[in-house]
Amino acid sequence: DSGVTQTPKHLITATGQRVTLRCSPRSGDLSVYWYQQSLDQGLQFLIQYYNGEERAKGNILERFSAQQFPDLHSELNLSSLELGDSALYFCASSVSGLDTGELFFGEGSRLTVL
Amino acid sequence: TQLLEQSPQFLSIQEGENLTVYCNSSSVFSSLQWYRQEPGEGPVLLVTVVTGGEVKKLKRLTFQFGDARKDSSLHITAAQPGDTGLYLCAGVLNTNAGKSTFGDGTTLTVKP
């Protein structure tokens, strides 16, 4: 158990819909990262928040947005969903204030868009 | 173009055999991590290497960071079925905000 909690574990929805994925980081971790994992593209970095502020942005589509709340949990919002958005979405957290690259991942949210 | 190239992509061996998987790049990393991921679960951090030439051992696993900090290898001695999984390397470049870039991974299957 990494201490990172993600909900929901599985989500099935239709094209055009909007979903929200939730992540609670490990106790004491201030950084939250979102990654997308698909069969053809591996683990792709989407976005990082540190203590409520956006810190780094990767290949995140404009249809996707995220935020980190004062209690440090984070949400990833995916809208106008397309078939190609079907993937595993992982949240990870890291030791407070350090950019060591050592990430602790949740179990992921599997999104299926039909 | 993938920043971190992992090879081989797939590896299937018998229990008791030794194996090495590789992680290569043309970029210099401030640190490099190895993760293991099982189906339906998130990657689990195995090790971090930060110094060129560094060697770390974790039971039957030996990790090496290249002298120039551009590449790494993972060697498993006497592989067991429990070693089966996806092995991912990830690196933090010197110039970014600490976000990790992942390779595509090596899928290892150890047959009993």
C-alpha cells in the first residue's frame, strides 16, 4: 500500500461525457502528479501540483484540467471524452518539497470510453 | 522520440536464469529510478540512483547508473516467478521541475 488513494478504480462512460478522478496523496506529501498510461504510449506525464499551485505541465489536452485543494487532494477533470481517452490514469505523490523523482503511485483509475 | 529507451521490450525466461534489462538515453539525468508494475496496479519504486557509476543492490536485483548518467541497467540473478512484471525506468532531467519521464518498460515473464 503506497498510501496514495485514487477513486474511482473503474469508470465506464460514453463519448462526449465528463468525468472527475480523485486522488489523495500520502500523508505529508505536498506534490501530486497525474500520469496517463495507455498500451500504445506508456506512462505519459500530464500535470504536477505542489501545495495547491500548478508546478509543471506535460502533454495534457485542453479538454483536461486539474486542481489541488487546500487539503492537498487533487482532482483530474476530463471532458468531451473521446474513445482515445480510454486509459489508466495514475496519481502519484512525492516527498514534500523535494524533486527527487521518487514517486509513490496510487492503484489507478481505469477509464473506458464507449 | 522516446527520451528513455528500454530494451528488450519483452523477455520470457525460465526460473533460475539471470537477466539484464537496459535503459538508455542521449540525455543526462540528475537521478534515475526503476519501478516495477504488476497488472492492475500502480508502479512501485524499487530504487533511485543519482551518482554516475553508482551500483545498488536489492536482494537479487542489481542496479547500475552509467558513468555519464545517461543510462542504467537492472540485473536480476536467479529469477523467480514473483519477479514477473513490467519494469520501468524513469529519469529526472537537470533542467525541469522534477517531473519524471518514463521509458516504455520491459515486460518480464519468469516461467516456473
